[in-house]
Amino acid sequence: MTFEESAFAGRMPARAGDLAVERHGIEPVPENNRYGKPARLFTVWFAPNLTMTGVFSGTVGVTLGLDFWTAFTAMVLGTLIGAVPAAYLGTWGSRTGAGQLPLSRLAFGRGVALPGIMQWLSSVAWDALIGLFGGEALAQLLGWPFWLGALVILLLQGAVGVFGYEALHRLQTVMTFVLGAAFLVLGAKLLSGVPLPLHGSVHGADRLGAFVLTSTIALSLAISWAPYASDFSRYLPRTTSGPRMFWYSLLGMVLSFAWVQALGLWGAALFTDQTAAGVHKLLGGGALGAFGLLAIAAAAVCSNAMNDYSGSLALQTAGIRVPRPLAAAAAAVLGFLLVLWLHDADTTVRFQNLLLFVGYWIPGFVGIVLVDARLRARDRQGAPIDVAAEFARPQPWWPACVAFVAAFAAAVPFMDTTLFVGPVAAALHGADIAYYVAFLVSVAVYLPLRLLLPARAAEPALTRDVRPVDRRM
């Protein structure tokens, strides 16, 4: 086996509970290596969202001047809009055996390096966003300096990302119950002594602008899973029910995000700047406070391990021929450096900016891959997808890249962050609709280009990287 082959293929888990290191990279998983039930998609999308990142994002609605129920409505709406495409894309894993970024080579061809690098950088950014709170919690729990707490969190998550697919699924199953218990305790404490912020401070057009921005922040969290989606279903059997996969995934995302964001809205006065300290204060210290801090740290590990795993597939998709376990470890290392930067300033400002910016490219990506998939399905006329055959007719690289860049550029005037407020967002009283604009522009640009340009003949370099072992897929 050559180095190139060993980088993209390798050992795969063979059954539930097979926790040996997964070396398999971006090549589609053959049918005879598939296993598992769709119900495991609920826990794999539920537990990773029970983090203080979700709680902290929830505080934004109150910070912007909304009352609890208005902000909660905005967040549930945004979460639903963002989770639907992520849950749908997740159904592609069992149908193709491929991860999300590797599969996007069908639309992007050789230009897949562009979203591949963006996804890898986004996974590093999410390591920092989530690792920030895990590092603070562990440091406060053990009396360590922040950098040491963050380092331990990043080392642990990197280790899980290295072990790969099955280790992640097993961890999320366990953490669904552990973190669920922790957030139930947190909710009970809020219920017993913290009043709901029922009165907002903004009115009229400013209130509408704050509602839209709050909804967009929630949308950005949910849709951030879209480029990861099929990574965690690619080992499921081809015969797995698509509707069941969709609903398990959607419920996992929506219920978890709605839960933690409601807690963030409720306890906004405690959580705004020092989330770990706020939790410790709320729980009253002692064994209960220690449990809360430990849960925050554990939540960071189980969520960031997902980032490192998908980041490793994205890096390979971009053309970096490095074994998947090493790529996962590299994402954790860079995440540690970024979390130090995020911690060393106004956490609220940097958190909101990074949260929005790491996601602005995703709606354009989603629009492009959805159009490509729809047109390919039309050409197959109802026949099941054959990954080898689809990769034998790749698209030219430039239409997808043009649409991708055009979508991001069109979104700029609609962005609202503390670093940059686009002129349209300013005119709309801070309402950030950049995600919607990016999606619509990507479809409007890419669809006519696809219809006008026929698929090229097979590109040997592209198909060589995607060698399905089993042609029955």
C-alpha cells in the first residue's frame, strides 16, 4: 500500500463498541463494513450541543435588549432553520458511505480545496469557542491557570478525535445522560432563585432587528453542523431509513440547542462574561458546584472531538495527504492556540464575532451541494446512487467556486458583527440576514451554470482519491 493509499484508507470499526483507532479517511465506507441503527444519530447530535457555548449564545438575546420569550422564540426559529439542512445532509451518509466534505467533491471537483480549508479552519475555531469554557471550568475546579485547563481539554478531545467514529458515538451516548443530568441540575437552580428576564429594553424597529440577529446567531450554531453531517452516519447500512435518520438528527439538534439556549437566556445576568464562574456561583460551590464545572469540561471534550474528527476529513479533502488521526491531532493543537487568544480579551465581543464569521460560508456551500445532488438525482431517474459512477463524472471546478465566492460576497452588506456592520444590516436596525442571502445567491448563481455546462469526462486524479471497495453502493 502506498503512502497516498494509507492516508485515505485504513482500518475501519466493524461493529458497535469497536474502539480501536480508525485510520480510515475520506474513501467511502464499503457496504460490508456498515453497521448501527439510526437511533444513534439522536445522541450523536444531542450531547455535543449541551455545552456552555450554547448557553453563552443564549445570553445574547437578553444582551441585545429582548425579553425572555421573544428571544427564546427567535432562537428556536433560528435553530430549526439551521438544523433542517444539517439533518437532511446527514441522511447522505448511509446512502453513499461518504463524509460530507469528501462527498462535496461531486459539486466542486478540484475546487473542493476551498470549502475543505474553510471547514478545517472552522473546526479549529469551534475548538476555541467551546474549549474556552471547558478550560475555564477545569481551571476553576482544580485551581489551575487557564492555559493548563485549556491544554488538558484540547488533549483529551484530540485523543477522542484520533480514535474516531465509533469512539465518538459511544462517548456521545454516555454523555447524553451525564450532561443531561448536569443541565437538569442547572435548570433546577435557576428555577429556584433566578427570575425570568420578562421585560426587554428595545422597541419597534430596534426590537425587530434584535430578534433577527438573535435568530441568526442560533441559526449559525445549528447550520454549523451541516458540513459535518454525513461524517457521523457514513457507517450506517445503506438500507437505513432516511426519514428516521432525519428525524433523529433533527430532534437531537433542536432539543439540545433549545434547552441550553433557554438556560442562557434565563441566567443571562450570571453567564454573560464568566460562564464557568457563573455556574459555580449558581450551584453554590461544594460537590454540586464541582459536578457542574466537571460537566462543562466534559461537554467541551465531547463536542470538540466531533470538530477534530470532521476537521481531519476536511483536511484530507482539501488535498493534504496526511493520515486522518494525525489531521485530527493537528486541529486540536491549533485550537489550543486560538483559545488562548479568545480568552485574552473581551470574551463577549470576540465570541460573537468568531461565532458568526466561522459560519458565513456555510449557506453557500449548502446551496451548491443541494443543487448538485438534485440535478444528479434527476439524471439517475430514480435509480439508487452509485458513488463510483458519480465520481466518474465530476463537474468543472469553477462554477461551484464562483457561486461559493459570490454567495459570501453578496452576504457582506448584510452582516452584523462588532468588527463590521454592513450597510444593509445597519439600515435594518442590526438585523443580520446574511445567511439567507448567501444561500439564495449560491443557488441563483450555481444552478444556471450547472444547467449550461455538461459534466466532463472522468478526472483520474479525482477518482483515484475516491476508490470504493464495494461497487454495490
